[in-house]
Amino acid sequence: MDLIPTDDQQQIIDLAADFIINELPLSRLFDAHYDADKARLQRQAMAQLGWIGIGLAEEGGGVGMTVVEEAFILREIGRVIGPTAIIPAILAAKLAQEAGLNDLRDALLSGEGGAALAVAETPLSATADGVNGTARIYNVQDAQAVLAIVGDEALLLDASGASLQELPWLDAFTPVARRDLAGLSVLARVPAAATVHNGLLLTAAYPTGLAEGAVAMVQEYAGIRETFGRKIGAYQAVRHPIAEGAARSEHAKSLLYVAALALRDGRDDVALQLSSAKVVAHRAATRNADINIQLHGGIGITNDLPAHHFMKRALMLAPWFGGRKPLLDALLDEPLLTI
Amino acid sequence: MDLDYTPEDLEFRRAARAWLAANVPTEPRPAEVQAGAAFDKAWQRRLYDGGWAGVNWPKEYGGLGLNGVRTLIWWEECERARAPGYERFTIALTHAGPTIITRGTEEHKAAYLEKILKGETIWCQGFSEPGAGSDLAALKTRGEIDGDYLVVNGQKTWTSGAATAEFQELLIRTEPGSERHKGLTWIICDMSTPGITVQPISTMMGESDINATFYDNVRIPLKNVVGEVGGGWSVAMSTLAFERGNTFLRDQISMAGKVERAIELARKTVTADGNRAIEDKEIARKLADLKADAMGLRAMAIMNVSNIDRKGQPGPEGSMVKLLVSQVNKQLMEVVADLSGQPFLDYDGTRHSNEWTFDYMWSWVLTIAGGATEIQKEIIADRVLNLPRSR
């Protein structure tokens, strides 16, 4: 039993952190807007690093690592509020591999194309040839397929040629559409459990990074900004919420690692660990986003500072693969296997 | 990185489980102070006779010298068996004993350590004073050297177990006019020495074993000083890392079980509207949220023991555990009070009349004792985050 990344794993984390500091510094978000060309280049750069196929077997064109390494990468991306398009891309590439859709798989792994994620707005139902119901569709840019979870099935829907009209949207860096899924033809359908579990892990890893990134940002500011003749980090009204935020981050990170290992190894309590990890990470992300905005003062609510993007991104990810309430309702009855 | 146990770990777990199943007392720990202490001594003796005393004390001092993972397994099995906790042996096993191991002379070690493991001697802590709680370095109880003795005068407070303890780890000011962390001495005080008066402090729980301790010309041999005269602060802090890594491990592990018992309570409690408490979505989701928190605390415990086994000391999570455990516990107790309704008030001043009600009140002890929540945040801000100093 060991929860510390191995040297090889630490190297993956360090390389990801290096890439992110250089390519995705928080400063890129200052008063910026979504730029489709930049987003495409970022997707391709991440694909070249092998991130989209990091957990996919080598014979499927992937890197042959595991969901644990996926979680490391998503946590690093979350720290800088990086692109979420990688989440449906990772999952869709695995589904494409499973369904023998090699062209789609290769397009996703190379970053040439993207995948979108449908999150139900009304109850979805699957028929023999498609899905009925309205959904928000996240990350529609260059989407070749739409991933949808309908009941106990995961479906890949054909997005090529489909009308995916972008909406005005709170999170300015994620292109989102809304439509009835009827009319999108089915590319693949498989039992949902593996995709949902994998999706829960990725959407627990990302907000864990958000929580850590928000604390790092306010921690830095508290060491620089002065009021009443002192650095604000010397005031308990400021340093105590930051200390609590750091504790929330450690709590979320530890649980994320346990959940990742539970999924990798197919442990009996995987559902409990994953649901718990997402609930705890989401809470850490939203509360730490709050202290980051609040303790920056007035500048915190402006576009001169990316603090608000931590809040918006945490809100956006909340319903993916199961929102807080359904997760809580499910985990209440999960048996405790540890004691 | 893995969650697997080695075959030896699993064998250890089987042995611990079997021994605990055969040896955990069936009767509850008595509420009365003297009877409670006798119960704790008997349990510690049973652990010793079974070869389970001092799980993470080094082997050369009679402990088991368990690594982090085995310590975790031990506490998981204790929780599963609902085994007694350290109780009155908390100070001896987690603070005074480790301090003597780290800083004591061979004579000290020979005189005190084995008796702790055998359940013969209870220790209490003489650190806090009426004017020095969170700000421990403000302590004023003084000791003057008189020949081969230190003569102690003053008052300590919050002395849990003082009425039943054989010994006390006592921190006093031995340099007249010294301030703060300087001029302090850590000394072993025999509680039967003339001049010591123990006065119980009545608490909101009704039953309690918290005391004020008064010292009137108490003569303690100088050979009882651990470390140097005047070097007491560093002695008192020398086991800090040990404590951070281990003291709250059982609480972390226990939280999942405690949440599960609260969920069971909600399933069987019929509320004033005739429904089961668990049918109230607000109650159910709060409990589920706390169950998720408890899984996180267990994960932090695994992170903690991983850091100890790999790097020899806890990582940043070690400083954050007490803050989180005591807060999750308080939130859980609030939900239990909420779902229980009026029967929660049925309480006769002893924990056995209503364990949940006692635990509800005890939740403030956990957020205050052993470094209050506010002090834990200062420690994180200073030592983990390196924020500008507030003091």
C-alpha cells in the first residue's frame, strides 16, 4: 500500500506541469475570449504529448498507461483552468477502440478531431437508431462524435455534419451547444459503467486541480498585497481561509489518488470511492474559488484577473457524469468495505 | 502506487483480528473516573500480555515498531472490533513515552517506559495554564533549583486524568525573568509528591476527567529533568512530527464507521412526522456528504502512512488532519442532533445515558484540545504555506 507516485509517475506529473506553465499560464486568460484556432493548437499539442491516449492500450494506438496517469494529467490541467475538451476525447477514443471505429479513434488520438459530451437537460431515452431528448453539448469544436450516457448505455453519436450552434455561455472558454439529440446517428453503443466510472474520475481530477490552483493564486497574492501597512497574509481573517483551502485540496487529492487506484485495479468499492472523490473535489473547487475571489477584493470580480474562471469552470463540470445530488443518493447505500 | 497489502500485511491483519475478537472487553468503559482508569490499565495490560502494546514504539523500547501501513491496519481492526481507545494512556503512549524515548537518559527509559506498556502507570500532561493555553509559551508556573531538587509553585489546567495519574510531564519556567520559549524545563513529576492538589473541573458533558492542578512547594528531583534545564521547549516539541503522523490516525479511520452508525440511526429513527429520518432528503444527503468526507479522511490516512514509510515523516497532510477530522466530526454531530429530535435531550450527565449526545458535546473538546482549530490554521499558514507571519 503506497499512495506516493512512483518516480516514473512523478516524471509524468512534472512534464505535464512544465508544459502547462509554458503553454497554458493563467495569464493567458486575462481579458481573453475563446479563440478557436488557439484551442485547436492546444488540443493538438496535448495529443502529441500522448495525453488523449495515455490510458489507452498500446495495441489501440494509445500510450498503454492507466487511469491513474489520466488523473495526474487532468489534475494538472485543472490547476490552470485548461481545456476540458480532453475529457470527452479520452473517453470517446476508448469507446471508438472498443467499437472498432479506428478512423475516429486515430483522429481523436492525433488531435485532428475532437469529441463532445452531451449532458442531459431533459431525461434522455435511447431507441434502436438514436437518442431522444435535449442535452447541452460541451466542447463542440471540431467534434466528430458526441458522447452521451443514456441509462446504462454509453453511446457515440455522429456529429459530422450535425448542426451544433454555439450558445452564449457562462464559461467563455468552452464552446457549448444545445439541441435535441434525435437525428444524430449512432456510431457505437456499449454498457455505460466503464465510461461513467472513467468520466467520474476525470471530473474529480480536474476540480482537484482547480482547488489547488485557486489556493496557489490567493496564497501568492496574500504574500504580496499590503493593507493597513502589512501583508494581508499576516491577517488571520485572510490566512485562515487560505489554510482551510489548502486542507481541502489535500483532502481532495488523497481521495482522488485512492479512487484512481480503485478504478485501475477494479476494486469492489470503486463506485463509493469515485462518487466520494467527485463530491469532495467539487466542493473543494467551489469553496476555494470563493476564497480566491473574495480575498482578492474588488479586483477579484474583474476580467483583469482570472479568479472568476475557477468558479465558472467548477460550476460547468458539476453535472458531468452525475451531479452532486445523484452521487450523494447513490453513495449513501454503498457498503463500507474498509472496516 | 497501489492499495494492495503484502501477504505479511494480510497475515498481520488476520492475527490482529483474531486477537481482538477474543480479547476486546464486552463491558463498556465505566464513566466514573477511578473505575475508568482501572479499565484502561487492565486493557493496556491485556495488550501487553498479548504482545500488542506500543504498536508504533520502537522495538528496542518494547514496542512493536510497526511501519505506517501496519499501524493503519491495526487501527482499522481496532475500529472493526470496537476496541477501547488509548483513553487515559493517551499522554503516556503518544507524548510522554515518545519524548522519553527521544530525549530521556538511559535511567529514565529504564524507569518509565516498560511500566507504561504494561499498563502500570498513567501519565497526565502539565502544559496548559489559566493564562497559557493556545499560547503555551506564556506559561508562568515556576521551578527554583534548591540543591538536587526543583521546587515548583503555580497552577496547571485542563489536566485530563490528573486524579488517577502516577506521573505527569510537566513544563515549567525555571529561569526567573525569562520569556516565551526560553528558560523552560520539561520534568517528570510524580503525582504523589506532597504539595500537589488536584481539583476536578465541572464540564458541560456532566461527567469529565478534566482537572486544575495546583503546586505548592512541590519538590521534584533534578534527575527527573528530561533534556537540559532551560531547554524544555525543544523537549516539548521534539515529538511533534510523531504526534502529527499518528495521534489522529484512529480518529481518521473511525470516522467512516461513525458516519455509518449515524446512517443506521437515521434509518431506524422515527421522527415527529411519523417518517424515518433517512427519508428526509436533506438529512440523507448531509450524511452522504459526510460519508464522502470520511472516505477522504481515510485516503489522507493512507497518504500519511505512505509518506511516513517512504520519507520518514508525514507530508503537509499531517498538519491538516486534525483540522479536518474535528470539523467533519462536528458537522456529523450537528446532523445527528437534527435527525434525533427531542430524544436527543435525554441525558443524565453520563455518556452511557446517550452516547450521541455526549459525542455532540465532546465535538467541541476535539476542536479545542490538543491545538484548537484556530491554532491548526496558524500552523498550516506558517509551516505549509509560508504565509507572512501573523505573530
